[in-house]
Amino acid sequence: MNGLIRRYFPKGTDFDQVTDEEIAAVERKLNMRPRKRLGYRAPIEVFCEGLHRQGAASGGVAVFWLNSGQEAAQKHDRSCSTPSMSNCG
């Protein structure tokens, strides 16, 4: 994971100069990026599937930690049967 983060923020990056929005954008990109280790699924897909397995999807807990509702919902719609990210966990 460190290597992926370093692609966006090289070693020596002054994080006092990096905005929260820039960090959130990188977080979204990395959480939506398919990984070989996860069977070419994105971390958000695996996370959401875990919530479904635990039955948490019916609990109404918001999972918009990605700060990208439409992108996450589109990715989620392709990955599981719940119609939108707001219903996932």
C-alpha cells in the first residue's frame, strides 16, 4: 500500500502543504482501484460485501467515507445486488 500512496505523494512530501481534498481524492482512487490480491476487486467492493455478509446493510449505517457518492454507487451497483451505496452498510 505504501508504494501506491507514494505514487501520489513521493517521499519527502510536506503534508502541511497537502489539502484534505487532495488526500481524499487519493483515498477514493485507491479504494476504487482493483487489486490482484482481492481477486481483481476494489477494496470498497470487498468492504461492502463484508457488510452484506454481516447483515449490516439493513442497519442503515452510512458508508460515504469515500466522499464520492455517485462514483461509489456506480462501482457498488456493478459489484453487488444492493441498488446504491447508501444501502450498503
